[in-house]
Amino acid sequence: MRLKNVPGSRETIAASPFAVLYPEQQRGIWRALFDNDHPIHIEIGMGKGKFLTEMAEARPENNYIGIEKFSSVLVRAVQKQEQLQLPNLRLIRMDAEALEEVFAPGEVGRIYLNFSDPWPKERHAKRRLTSPAFLERYRRIMAPGGTLEFKTDNRNLFAFSLESVEESGWELLASTTDLHHSELGRENILTEYEERFSQLGNPICKLIARPRAE
């Protein structure tokens, strides 16, 4: 998908007090930034921020950090947060491959992946955010008992993700191929993509998994 350039997006992000410009400097001390000891939950590939903003509003007992690679997308979340000024939400522009440079071992309690790029070509499988390589990154920063929640409408990516969870030695806690008609959908917060796909009649898949205790 070709992204539309948004003039001034980098400057808007850089000027916002809710955007963390040097996230590697917070490694291991994120709770100090929020001035509390609440669990830290992150969304990788947060898009325009609808999901994470609503999560932060609904659950003030958690700290939320949104990660997005593209300035032209993240700027929308930044603008929304500047209106709401939620104290438990911060935003980062970065590539997910740098997670371990930004978060210390055991620092993240939950990771959300919502409608990630499926990278359909087999030669690009390692780029998928549910690949074994990424699951290993998540394991290294996740707190004991921490969980990963993944949603998609792409059945091939979902099947790949289930295989990755098993291959990587993670424990599958729950899964469904029809989220909105399952128990997992009872307190579900929709993303922008999810609203669109659901209106088209596409069933939404979801899994919840965690690293097995060593």
C-alpha cells in the first residue's frame, strides 16, 4: 500500500510533548516517564491510533506506548493525543526491529499487533510481525506472564501466526477465526481497519499467546 506523504508530519511529531523522540534513552525506565509503576502495554504498527487511544481512555491503570514506522500515519495519532492529552499514552516513530534497543528485558506486560502487513511473498516471511524472529524479540522484552494479542482479517497470515507460536515454543491461550461472534469479542475495541473490514463482512481472527515459562 502506497502511503500519502503528509507535509510537516515529522515536524509536528518532533514538537509534540507526547512523542518520545529518543526512546532508547528510556530503556529500562519507562515507568519514570509516566511517573507511576503501572504495567506497560505497547502496540506495534498503531496506525492512526484509534485502538490505543481508546484503550488508554478505558484503562487508566495501564501505561500505553504506540509504535508506528511512518510519520505520515503517526502524525494523526499525535494530533489526536494532543487534543485528548491522556496521561498514560506516549507515541514513538520507529521500526519494530529496534524493540530491544528501546525496552529492557521484562519491561513490557502486553504487546498488541493489529492488522499487521501480511508480507504475502514467502521470501518476506521474516518481516511479518508474528514471525519466529519477532516472537523472539518480544520474548526478550516481555514481563513474566506477559501476553501477545494479534488481530487480522488475513487467514493466511493468521495460519502462519499460529504455526509461529507453536514453532517458537509459545503457549496459545485463546484463538478464534470469528472474533465478533466469540467470547473474545465481548470487550473488543475496534481499529480503523477492523471497522472497515467488518462492514465488508470479513470475519476477524484473533489469538492470544505468551512465552512458556522456562
